[in-house]
Amino acid sequence: MTVTANVPTTHASRYLQQLCKHWSHKFETDFSPEQGVIAFPMGPIRMAAQPEALVVTLEPNADADVERFKQVVADHLDRFAFREAPLPFDWR
């Protein structure tokens, strides 16, 4: 199971890198300006920066609280995007 949100923003690369750097002291991360992966305890977080959106894909573990997982990621990204927060997350 995966859940994906296309988050409209022109600062996708910046937010992707900030989130990866933020969590790199606790979890394994791999990122470039265009893509990022965080080995989060609830499951991997994959991100892709596009010109007008940040695509965020969560791959929850079987025992993960999916709603909590989505909220943790959205809350952290909103902190980095404080000038345009709250960002609209349309999870699918």
C-alpha cells in the first residue's frame, strides 16, 4: 500500500532537501535536489520535486498508523513552508 500527495508549491526542491536534512540525524536518508528517500520508522518516505509541486509518497509498514504518518510528514513540511503554510495535501 502507498499513499501519495501532490503538494502544490514552487519550492519543492527546497522543502524536500530540508526535510531530508532534518531527519538525517535520526534516520537513513538519500537525496538530491530532485528526489529524496527517508527510511522512516513507519515506512519509507519518497519525494520528488517538480516545478510546481512536491510529490510525497508514503509506504506505510503493515502496523503503521497511516493517518498519523500522513500528519507527521505534513506537519514537518508545513514548518519548512511557513510562508505558504498550510500546504494542501490531497492524499490518495
